[in-house]
Amino acid sequence: KITGTEIPRPSYVFGTMHLICKDDYIWTIPMKKSLKAAKEVCFEMDMDDPSLMMEIANGMVDYSGKQLQDYFSPEDYQLLAQYFSDSLNMNIAMIAQLKPAALISFLASSGFKCSNTVSYESNIMREAKKMKLEITGLERPGEQLALLESIPTDTIITELMQIVRGKTSSNEEYHHMVKAYRSQDIAQLHELMSTEENKISLNAFLDERNIKWIERMEERMDQQPVFFAVGAGHLWGDNGILNLLRSKGYKVEAIK
């Protein structure tokens, strides 16, 4: 719960996991009450914007003239194609026009060992629409895409091939993260995300965005009570949303 600095009514910030096994999903009574107390639901991006997916898809297309296979050695591309076929039941030819960075989202879901996954964002948006709450976002897709563009392509390809070759313990890491999330231990969750392998994305995808978001959050909270729903990794740390809000003079307290 966020109060102080003369905002008219409390706002709330809730940490999500973008995709989680249905059996691990938690949604408590205090969470429901906090959502009902808001007049607006604000995600990382405006999930209700009909142009959102088109803008993201367009940003993932490689207009340089290169095909996806041009970024990999023939041997690596064959391994990648086999991985897509075996793990995702997808013909890689379907995405031959995309940038290597686009593959991250595909492979992120390949480690799930459950057949039934759910999205916090989708569920929260469905409830928000039932309550006729305003749905907004903290940034445009182009801002996220620009961060992806800032990561060297070689780095992305190396990480992709580590997943394909089974050299990352992504599945084990994910289960540790889920355990921390279910126990609402955001400090432990942040520590797990701060491993050496994740440091590139931690700075670009968490810290820089958090700093940028605070001013936008303040503008919204000044208008009406807002339920902010962002990835749980954004909450903790020196540059986490909770600490940044406190440094601005807000009172931020966990609802038990």
C-alpha cells in the first residue's frame, strides 16, 4: 500500500509473475480488496490497447535483410530448429523473419513442466474489466523494444544456445523463483534474479525502467487510486520500486 506525499487515497503495487503454473498461482483476499479499492489498473504496458500486439510484433521483425538463420552457424541453427520442434512443437521457418531477440519470449516458456499455465496480467485485466476500471500502462512497447536492441546480438545468441544445449538450469532456477514468490519473499526473488547470468537484463530491464517509472506512477497516483501490476522482480533492491517510492517520501507497507 502506498500512502503519503498528499495523494488523495492509497494506491497499491503488486508484483506479478508473467507466466506461472496454475497450481502455483496465488490470489488472496487482501489482493482482491486492494484491486477493488482502485479506480485504475496500470500494467507495465497498456494491455487493453488494441495496437499493442501489432506494435510488438512489428518491432520483432528483422528489416535488415537478414534471415534468422544468418545469425547462427549451420550447426547451431539446426540445433535451434530441433529444439523448437521438440520443445515447442513449432517449425522454426514460421519465425524466419524475426530478430534473434524475439526468440527469448518463445524459449522463456519452454522450461515449464506443467501443461496448464496462467498469466497474472490476463487475470487481473479480466477482473478490472468486470469492475469497469481504467486500464493503462507505464511505458510504450517501443521503450521495451529499444532495451532489447541495446543488448548485443552475440550475447543474445550465446544465451539462446546455452538454453538449447541444456547448459542453463533455467527450469531449476524458475522453481526456486516460484517458491520465493509463493512465500511472498521478494528479497529472495530479487537475489535469485541477480545471479551472474542475469546481470545484463537486471540493469536494463529492471533498474533503468524502475527509475523511469516512478515519475509516471506519481502522476497517476495524484489523480486517483491506482493498482500497479508489474513483474515482481521490479519491487526489491536499491533501485526497486518500493525503495524508490520511499526515497520520494511515500510510505510503502506490505498488506498482510
